[in-house]
Amino acid sequence: MRNRIWLQAVGVAVIVSSMVAATPAEENRGYRQPPAAIQAVLDAPLTPAVSLSPGRDWLIFVQPASYPSIAELAAPMLRLAGLRIDPSRYGPHRPSRYQALTLKRLSDGQEFPLAVPAKPLLGFPLWSPDGKQFAFTNTGSDGIELWVGDPQTATVRQIPGIQLNGVMGDEIQWLPAPNAGSLLCLTVPPGRTPPPATRVPEGPVIQESYGKSAPVRTFQDLLQNPHDEALFEHYATSQLMQVDLNQNRVAPVGEPSIFYIVDPSPNGLNLLVSRIRRPYSYLLPLGAFPREVEVWNLGDQTRTTLAKLPLADQVPIEGVPTGPRGHQWMATAPATILWIEALDEGDPKNKVPYRDKVVVWPAPFSSMPREVLKVEHRYNGITWAEAPGQVFLRDYDRDRRWGRTFLLNLNDEPPAPRIVWDKSVQNRYDDPGSPLMRTLPTGRQVMWQQGRTIFLSGAGATPEGELPFLDKFDLTTLKSERLFRCGLGHYEAAVAMLPGETPNFMTRYESRTEPPNYFLRAIEAGDAVKVTERRAVTSFPDPVPQVHKIRKELVSYERSDGVKLSFTMYLPPDYEPGQRRPTLIWAYPLEFNDASTAGQVSGSPNRFTRLSGSTHLFFTLHGYVVLDGATMPVVGDPETANNTFIEQVVESARAAVDKADAMGVTDRNRVGIAGHSYGAFMTANLLAHSDLFKAGIARSGAYNRTLTPFGFQNERRTLWEAPEIYTKVSPFMYAQNIKEPLLLIHGDADNNPGTFPLQTERLYHAVRGNGGNVRYVSLPHESHGYAARESIEHTLYEMLAWFDKYVKGAE
């Protein structure tokens, strides 16, 4: 029986190439580094994140730490039920990595650095609903600590005697009045016994299924045997504690359990509790495990059972479980539970007049639950207004990729829904924006409102790029009015509303040469809408001024079938007009129902360029033109679009090369293609089915779709329903055609569904076996994205060296 704890020593990148012996050569051992100019950018400090208090009177600057070391990633790890656990600290294997906190008072701009613990690994601060305190975690060598801060005194302190259990996440949250000043915490149970020891197996592991359809995606890090089950229970079980900061008192709440959800009611008298129960699954992560959903009364200790949910192992592809789901508190009622139930057996293929129903049940749960309304398409979320019961409710038609938003009051019997928006979810140009929110004293989030007016912040996509906006929206007339729109040459988006007689709001401003910072604006009173000038709130410096000379431009063009395409072109700092440079195209395919939405432009050339991690944009510092986000739309009916996946991505790639060539910036004989995940899948297909590129880089991809037989990305058909399509789009099946040099990179601990490392191993074997030029770099301890500084540096080294040899140096 295998012990799931990783006991490997610090690893080095494992590199195998078909151009040398299959056994890694001595020169391929050890981590390598990219050029010094790139390392200098990696060394630059990261820009702080910002946390705004509920009263909009304080900010906390939250400084991220730099990249973890490979030694940190190599620490022991348990992979259980879809979780990755640090067994020494009862928390996630990769904890939050913030290292400094600074308070800023908005009234006078004064800043107060906070005395955080030494060698910190801080969690993001969590404000109390009244804004009088904030809490955060610190992951120390022996466990996860609880810390609280007081903005008035600009001090923080550790709460002694508390060891948090962060295995399931959400280990701290604030209670509202009448328990204001108290925290609910998931803690390591007192007197916890040692973890279960590895034992001799008592017998084989047996799974069975009889006559019931049970499609399953290719999940990873799953339970595999009874010992895994015992380890999961040991580490995921927590004792819920109420920590009263006013009385300096800690009291247990209920018995130790595996808590999936713990959520206080708005009136602070009840808890919505969802706990995981046996039997567990060896095919699905913990989100599908059986759960018991209850309401616990904090006063008389009574419990009301809302649902006993079975193992969700028979959910149709793109479907939902049968029975109650999505239990939550109504944000504007004292203690009323809302949930959703499927009316189509959870199967999107079933033809029914209504797919879901919405049900509410008020405490003390002495009456019967009340069905509020039926939803024609799949329920897709709810946003609460300030008025009791008033909401935006959304549904989604997956066949048309269409979304609707309704305004209604759940307290009305029956409610009278009014359609607010009715549009394709892929139509970026007509996106009305999203409501800006605020925190009630109960801790619940509702739309920021002034009378009948709410405020919508949107990206403002246009054919020329994004121009963010702020609208006010009347909940009576359902009409919007523009208050603010970003001007040309920069990028400024509204991020929060602030109190005031006229609308005041905070924006995040940046430009090509100015890093993101926060500003205050106001709408002046009067008949005409007039916005005041920006007033700076933050002044974060430019961490990488050497990147300023990189020039970028949003470029639009067309595919041979008339579909509009675009990319953002990055020119290296030393580029001179008229030069034709070696070029990297970086892309990721997306599916669309129609050409009109497929051709819409997203992003903006006016945003600040920050190079970090293993981003391909570092190629610009190495003399390459980079065509970033070259659109590769796959247009067609959602059921059959992949029938022409190959043809469409090839023509999209051809159009990108043609456009860059016509602009005179690209040497079309020195162009390479690269991508990550689904972009890696695209890259291998382009090398197998076209002669457009001199070389390719495919990172963390999946290449044999028969290994993801119950669908992939947005493919709805199974392998047995469309075997010819699964074969056609699998570059593994066409490995004999991949003659251009291909660099494969994969984290050996990738836990993304479908992209397990075996996919890259098998493609490497296939290309090598057919005489192709291929190199496979396996990054120890890395997941789907690469985190360790050593891994990032080595990835960049490999990518640049590969293209220098086969693209820049091509004949």
C-alpha cells in the first residue's frame, strides 16, 4: 500500500530529448537560468493588492511575497480527494504568500506599516462587517495561526491557543450582531491523535457499477484505498470554534466534522452547515461526496436537516445533481434559506419547459418550504439588492450560450420577473457591466444603491479595445445612464463606490508606462454629468521601468472565411521600423456560436505591461516580436463545432502569420507557435497539420483525446458517440506528421483535469518513435502552472533556447 505523502528530496528538471540518448545526458541536469535582463525583471517586487474596508475609510496594502523555492514545493504533500495537503501544518500545500501589510486612512492619507510576524506567509485580510477589525492567517512552521488587527490603533496581535485547520479552506469568518466581534474558526481538534500509519492492505480495492450511466471526467489527486480515506478524515476533520474577541473567550460549536460549508445567517443566530459523509468516491473529488445540510441554532443548539445529499456520481455531462443544491441564506432576510432543484433530472439533454426551481424556507422552519418560481433555463446565480427579497436572477441556455437576467422580488407571491438583460454571454460589445457591491452590517454582500439607482462597472469592449465604464441603472425604468468612460491612451476602471451625496467612486488607473494605482473620483451635482479629476489614493512605483521600451499595438484582421481576428503585437525594445524579426505566436482556442461574437476584440493595448512568472512576453526582451492572444475561434454549433477544429485553427494561424508579414514586422520564415494547456493542444495540432511554423512549444497540454473520453473543453459528445472526432483532433494520432521541432514542458504534479503528465510523456514517445525532433522537460513538484523560482527560470531558459536554435537561427 502506498503512503500518499511525498518524501522526495528537492528535484531537478528532468529533460529527455530525441536528439540525444533517451537517458538524460549530464549537460541536461540541473536548473538553468535565462539571460540576466530577464532575471532582473523576475527580481522586481510585486505590486501590492488592496483591501477596502466596508466603511470605505481604510485601505490595507497587501504585499505579495516573491516566488517560492523548489525546496518549498518539495515539502511533503498529501494528495487526497482533490486536495493537496501540507500534513505538517494542516493546511494547503501551497499557502497564501503575502509578506507585509500597511494600513492607509483615506481621510488624511496617513499610512501605518503593521508589525507582522517574522518570515510571514500571510493570508489575505478579512474585514469584520462593521469595519472595526480585520483578521488574517499566518502559516508558521508548526501550523496556521489566527491574527487580528485594529485599524484605529494600527496594531495586530496573534490569538493564542488557536491552531487553524486550513485543509478545507475558509477557516476564518466573522459573525454578525449579536455576536459582532466574534470569529468562526475551523481548528485542529484538541487532542488530535497522530495520523493513521501505513498498514498492510487487508485486501484488494474493488469498485463496481451495474447498469447506471455514470460518466466521469479525468480528475486527479483522488482517494485510492482505505488508507487514503483514513488520512482524508484525519486531516479534513475540524472542530468549529467561536472566538469572542470582546470577551477573550473560545468555545466549541458542535462536534468535530468534515465541514464543507459553514455560513452564519444574517441575524447571527444560526449557521448553515454542510458536512461531508461516507461513502467516499475513488472516481470523484470531495465536491461530489455525500453531504448532510443542516441549520444549527446557536442559541438553543437545535438542528434542522435541510437535505441529505447522496454521492453525486451519476451527474450527466454539463448537468447538475438531482435534489436540492446551492443552499444559501437570503442576504436581506433575517434567516431564510434558499436553494435550487433541477426539474430536468439534471440532464441538459432532456427537453422540459423548465429546468430549475427556486425554493425558500424561513427559520424557525416550522412551515413548509415555498417554491418561489420556476426557471426556464439553467439557474446561473443571484445578486441581492438592498430591498428585502429583491434580486437579479440569472439563467443560462447552454445550447445558444445565452444568458438572461431578471429583476424580481422573492417575497412576492407569485413574483413578477422583469427581463433586464437578454443576450449572448459571448457578446462582449453589449455587456452591460456588473453591479458594484457593498457589505451590510450583517456581513452580506448587496448591490450599492442610492434610492432606486445601482451602479454598473463594465469592461467596455470595443473594436479598438476595452474602454471601461461606470453606469447608473434605474431599478424602476430598467434604463442606464453613462456616468464615466475611460478615455483613450490609458486604462481606468471603476472598482468600488464610496459614500456621498453625489456618486463617489474609486478607480484603478494604468497606462502603458504607468503601473496600476487607485484614485478617487466624484460625479458633480448638476444637470449634466461631469466627473471630477482623479485624486490619488496610492502611489505604487513602477517596478520594471526597463520594460517601458516594449511597444504594443492591437491589430485586427480577417480569416479567409471572413471571421474577424485580432492579436496584441509586442515589439522588442530595440526594434527599428522596417525590421523583420523572428516571431512567437501565443494563442488559446475558444468556441463561439457565431462569427459576429467570435470576431469581437477583448483586452486593451493601453494596460501596463508587467512581465512575471514564465510568461511568453519575456521573448520581447530577447529580440522577438510576440503576437499575444492571437484569436483562434472555433465557430459553430456547440454540438459539432469540433468537427472543423483543425481546419479553423490552421486558417486562424495562417491569417495571423499573413497579417504580421504584411505589416513588415515578421520574417514569415522564422515564426514559432506556442501555448499552454488547451493552447498546447492547439500547438501540437498546428505542427501536425500545417507547415506554417519552424518550431513549437507546448506546455502542460493534453494530446490524446481518447484519454479524456467523456468530453474535453467544450466538447459534449463522448468518445463512443464521436470516435472519429476524438481521433481527428488528437495530435498524438498524427505524431508522424510532427516534423518541426517541438518542445514539451509539463509539471510532474499537474492536477488539472485531463492534462495529467502521461499525456506529454506519450506524445514525446510518439514523436520520438516516428523520428521527429522533440524535447520533453518534466518540472518536479510543479502543477498546471509553474510556481517555483527555479522552475520559472528553467522554463524560460528552455523556451528561449529552443526558439533561438530552431526559429531565430532557422535557415
